[in-house]
Amino acid sequence: MSVQAIYDAVVEFDIGKVIDLVKAEVESGTNVSVILSDGLIGAMDEVGRRYTEGEFFVPEMLMAAKAMKAGLEVLKPLLSKGENIKKGTIIIGTVKGDLHDIGKNLVSMMMEGAGFEVIDLGVDVDTEKFLATAKEKNADIICMSALLTTTMPFMEVTIKSIREQGLKFKTMVGGAPVSEDFATKIGADGWSPDAPGAVETARRLTAR
Amino acid sequence: MEFTKLFTQTEADRVHEASLEILENVGMLVRNEKALSIFSANGCRVDMETKMVRFPREVVEKAIKTFVPNYTFTAQDPKFDVTMPGDRPIVVTGSSAPNVIDPKTGEERRATSTDIANIAYLINELPGFDVFSISTLADDAPEGQFSMSRFYPALKNCKKPVRSNTPNMEDLKKVLELGILVAGSEEAYRKRPFINHHYCPVVSPLTFDVESTEAVMYLTEQGLPVYGTIVPNAGMTSPLSLMGTLTLGNAEFLGLSTLIQMIRPGAPMIYAVLSTVADMRTGAYAPGAIETGMLQMGHTEMARFYNVPSGGYIGLTNAHSNDAQSGYETGMNTTAALLAGADLFNMGGLLGSLMAFDFGKAVIDNEIALMLKRMKKGFEYSEENLCLDLIGKIGPGGSYMDTEHTLKNMRSIAVLPKVATREMRRRWEDQGRPDAHSRAMKEVNKILIKPNKSRFTEELDAKVRGHFPGLVAGDVDWHL
């Protein structure tokens, strides 16, 4: 009953209400996994459906993701070690020399909304920083974004370094001038023309 | 011609005041170290640690005092020189798309230096265009010649003013070296600098970048032509209201202008913008949206407030083919901007929000440009143009077709389009029902199959090629 209320509060992106309801539900003894899967994650599936239908706009999806995360923070200390709450770990940033981060931010927020752990390195990120962070966080995917056609070549530099060092990180590239052909040419594992597609691609690349 | 006014004097004053408040209280993040020290030395409150710069109002007001009302684009051939505001509207191609729509296959592909040569020659010949902003990148650029592979084919095949950007200082200096070589000497080039540089040094909201800011400062110091475009995107990098985005963009323009005027008081500038509203359904970038035109109108009014030339990337489209959407997005937004008094229209030839150049689109935009220029010329009010004597002479029921007056005006009063059809349906059917795009491509072909008389002389070309070994061919190569 109240798990449904959590679900509704996420879909209505009411952060305060989500936190209160999750706390109350935990206190009343409801199984934490049920709150997580039926309340929080179930709600995000509905949000995703509404977005795909064109009923929800991007800001609504982002607000819902924020509400979901707030609820998740309450649950985190209570989840047992084995419980896999995240779909995968993503390192994301705009490549060296590029400060244009609108698209990257959108992808970052939507990935979080979809349940990934996202480490956003911000703008102007060089290969060393991408790789060091990915190693430290044991990441699944490194996502690189560029708006300037002049900064795109840095994507290839990072991908080459991953290969040369024999690392297992998957790579995704995106940004207005980045085409599928370009992504293939430089050996990226994933590419998407837009943010929702990036989430789909990440899901595919991390499917176990 | 009276321009459309959107705001009362009180409202325009308030936008200005609000912009000063933003600069003073919120400030700008300045990532370029040299810019930080210039701001610091000229009265801004600078935190070197956080790189935050706050602008006391008197600092901005001092900069505004040295704004100048003119901006000139100098050409290799002086007959193509244009100055704002006198020669407005100045129509410029859209620039730096990575792709081209292949004229033969109709498929999108990466653009090359040969495409740039073809486009340069086309723009040289299309009378609606005043400035050639290098439309695409060159995917075939040899290593280390990213910018040379764009500027060389452009300058080689187009005598109109050439405009574009460079990704770093090394490329910028090489391009200037090319300019000096073409001009004959550094002195000659400085007298008539026919390359105009353009950057987007401000990344909204309220941030100066490193490389573009460096280039703008360098060119300003050198007294060479440069201007910046301010690019807020409502809902993403600026508030989701037209007033909020106008005001934030205005503050960013003032921030950039203050830097330029600190370096060289009286440096010519353009209040150039590409203010847009993001499509909140997907986050999509929408430069073809009508709000882009509305925001341009608002910025143009603020430019008039400061008495500086205005314009920007206006007349872009989100359409992926040269179709009705492409036409109405370019047509409506540029008409709006023209009626508000904009001077500069970065509008020609690009599809898919700046992603691909299309030859047919460039020809249609040329016609739109001619129509805009016609509108700007206006009714030419005069006693003589009332034609009272003639009206009396012809009287009721007569015809004006065979009068001296008509004969005198028949080639100048109306735009005579080459693409728009005015024939009866049957004739159009007999021609195979050509649409606007195929008629436009025919015009492209007509121009590009002829040899380019404006090309570099062999002597000059040999000099340039000798100086820069390994250059791309940079010649027109056209066959459909």
C-alpha cells in the first residue's frame, strides 16, 4: 500500500515526500528490496515509459530521477552487500579542449535516472584523468562527449590508450558532430545520436 | 524604414540594469589566465583562486563609452568590402559544419577541402551573399593543416570577405601568415585584413573559455577584425523565459565587450547572438524555432540601445533536407530579424542545425537574402515615386506596361527569382514538375561548370604552395 505511495511520489517527483515515505516504510518493517524494486525502480520504469510516449518532458524525467535517488540514499545503508542496486558504473566527461557540456549533462542525468552510478568528471577531461578515474572506480563504461569538431580526435586518443594498456573498459562517444561512422572508425564500443539512445546503449553494453 | 520595437524605453533600460546586476553580483567564471589579469588590472573584482570575476557597474559603463557603431568586413577585392550599419543586411553563410550533402548522391558525408573550394566559388558568384564564412570542415586535411585546408581553398576561390574560426593559436597564426602572403606584405594585410575571425569565447551560462578567449584577445591587441557570438540556450544554459535568456545573453555580451574594450578601446564589435530555446520534450537544440527569431529581435533592440551593429546566426534550420521546413524556418526568422533592424545574418546553406552544407539550400538562401535586401530597401518614399503625373496621364482603364517609367524600373523594383516558379502549372508539369531544390541545384550547376575567374593567379598560387608545402589542391572540381 505505502510502497505504492512511494511509487506515486517518485512519479510526481516530490523529493521530500519520497524521503519521508521511504523512512516510514522502513520503520514499519517492509522488506528493503521490495521498497527498492516495487517503489523506486518500478516508478522509474513508469517514468521511462511516459517519457517514451512523449507524455513526460526531459525536466520531469530528471526531477523524478532526483526523487528516486533521494529515496535510494535512505535505503543504501540498509541494503545487504550482495544486493546489486546499480546497473553499472559510468565515467563521463567532455574531452580535452571542449567546455560544451549541455549534452553531456543531459546524458549524465538520464543515466543516473536509469540507475547507473555516474561519475561526472565535468569538462576538458584528458585521457589520463578518464583512465585514472575508471581504474579507481572500477568503471564499466567511459563516455566521452564533444561538441567541437576540433576536439573530437581526443576520443580516439583515449580509446587507443585503453587498448594499449589492455584495459577492459567499454567506451561510448557522443555529441552533435560525432557520427556513427566516426565512432566505428575510432573503435568506440557505443554511440548514440541523442541522450535517450545513450542510456539504451549503456544498458546494452553492461548487460550481463 | 522604422524598425519593430518590442520594448518601451523603461523596459530596455531595465534589461540593461538587470544585466549590470548579473555582472556585478553573480559575475563570470573566467578560465583564461590572461583574461583574469586584464579584468583585475582594469577594476574588476577578481578571485584568482575560484577564477570568478565580478564587474563593478562603472567598469562596464566605461567600456560602453568606447563602443563604436560600425564594423567593416574587408575583402580581397575592394568592391566586395561591406560596412555595417550602412550596407545592412549583410548576409553570411553558416559555418563549420562537419558534413556536406553530396551534390551527386544526395547522401550526407564528411566534407572535404574540394567541397570548400566549390562552395567558395559558388558564394563568390551568388549576389545575395556578402561574406563567405567557411561553410564546412575539411576531412581530408593533412596532419597539422586543419585550418589551412579550409582557409586556402576559401581564399583561393572567393574574393568576398572570408570569415571563420581556428581551434588554437598555432592554427590562427598560420592562417594570418597565409593572409599576409596573399596580400603581398604584412603592411598590406594590416591595411586590408580580408580574413575575419569569429569565436564563441563565452560558454553560457557566464563562462569564458580558454582557447577562443585567447584568440579574441590576441586579435583585438593586433587590431585585426574579430567578433564573438553569444549562445545561450533557454532551459539548458539560460532561464526558460525569453526575457531571462535575453537578459543573460545581454550580460554575457557586455562581459565579452568589456574585455575587448579594456584591451583596445574603440575596437569594432558586433552584438552577435545565437540565442535559442531548447525543445524540452527531448532536450533537442532548435535553432530553426521561431523563438530564435524573437530572441534575435530582442537582442537587436538591445544592440541599438548600445549603438553597436547586431546580428548573429539567424535563419538556421533543423530540417535535414532542403524542404518546406528548411524554407519556412529560414524565411520567418530572418524576416523577423530584418524587421527589428538586425545588420548581420549568418544564415546560408546549412541543414540539420549547422551539421551539413547543402548546395541547393545555399542557392535558395541566396534568394531569401535578395528578398531581405529588397525589404530593407523599402518603399523609397519620395514625391517622384508617388507617380502622380503618370497616374494622371494613364487615367482610368489604361495600362502601365508600355510606359517609359515601367521600362526604367522593370529590372529594379522587384526581386526576380531564379528558383521560385511563377509559371502556369502546365508548363511546370512539362518540365517534369521540378521542386525548389532541383531548380536550385540547376542554378548551382550553371555557376560551377564555368571556370572560376576569381581564382588566385597561377603566380600567387605557386607562391602560396611554395610557402606551405603539402597543401590540399584547393581547386573547384565539379561534375554532377
